[in-house]
Amino acid sequence: MIEIERSQTGVRMEKRILKVLKGLAEYHDISLGDLLEGIVLHVFEGKTPFGPESLKKIAELKKVYHLDLDATASHKLIESSAEKRKARK
């Protein structure tokens, strides 16, 4: 085990992506934070963070939560006007 210090963050994320991530964390019986840390550490080394079993589960969760976005949507997502107003409150 490696002792670390964590920071609380208030990151905003697309709703369906978050649902898939939470579902995947639950499937692996880990916290959302642990899942995200693992994804980032793998990607920082140019490695894929998911094996075949996890990719299959992700595909299932994407169907359940109607997530039709893929990597081509990266950096192109904008919030609806209603969401922008809600975020300001």
C-alpha cells in the first residue's frame, strides 16, 4: 500500500458519463475516486485502463444509460442554457 493525500474536488461532468463511471466503480466494488485515479494513472503511462471484461461492462452500462458519445466528442461538449443557469445559482 502507498500512503497518499487526497483532495476533494468539485468536477462537473456529463451526466451519462458519470452514471457509467459510477456503475463501473460499483461493478468493481471500488469508489468512483479510486476508479478515476486508476484510469488516469494508466493513461499517463500510455496504457489502456480496461481489459476485455471491463470493456464489455462499459458497453452494457452505456446502453443502460443511453450514452451515445465516443472519443470524437471529446472537447466538443457544451452545456445547455438551462444547465448554465443552474450552475450559476
